[in-house]
Amino acid sequence: MSRFDPKNIYDRPQIQMVPLIDVMFFTLIFFMVLSVYYHVEAQMDIRIPHASQAKEEQVSSTQIIINITAAGKFIVNGRTLSPAALEDILQKLSSLSQQSVIIRADQKTFHKYVIQVLDICARNDIRDVSFATSEN
């Protein structure tokens, strides 16, 4: 029977650094890609209205951002959707978890398109709806 010898380097537990570096590298890549998609929503050609009481809030991963252009097109994650396709997406997402929605409508968007999105949200039992504005 052998005894543990603290001076013997081969008897000590060792930490493998290569798997730790791999995990950190993949985590870094994941967050870099995620940050690119976060800025895609903000760089669209939509001029949101100004509000003097606007508050900046963090966008969470459970929120879906619905962009409405001045022409009345609905855009989610860079894809232009019809009202029926938007309703399908919101129905699937609301069945999975409590969903929240941020509506980013252009300043010149007709009110009927915003109401159309609100109706779709109400039909799918989405009650947490916010509107995006910018400070003056």
C-alpha cells in the first residue's frame, strides 16, 4: 500500500487548463454574437418618437421587439412579417412562457398599425407591452 507523498508532484490533483480556456473562448464568442444582434434592432431605419419622460431600461432575452416602419411593415429579428405570421410567432412564444413585447414604431407610422399589433398581443394574452421612445 502506497502512502500519499505531498512532495511528489504526480500525487497531487491537477487542474486542466485547456478545457477551461475552451469554455471561456466559447463564452466570449457567444456574447460577442449576442451583442451584434442586440444592436441590429437599434440600427434599423426607424425614427422613434421623443418623450420628455423617457426612461432607459435594459432589454432582457425574454422580450420580443416588434418594429413597425412608416409604411406599416412589421419587422421582428430582421424579418418582415405579415400580421398572420406575427400572430403565429406571438402565439408560440406566449404558450412557452410569460412574454413581454416592446413596440418600436416609426414617428410617421399610422396609428392603425400600432393598434393591429396591440390586438394581436391581446388575442395571445400578452399583457406586458411597452413602447420605445427616445429622450429629447
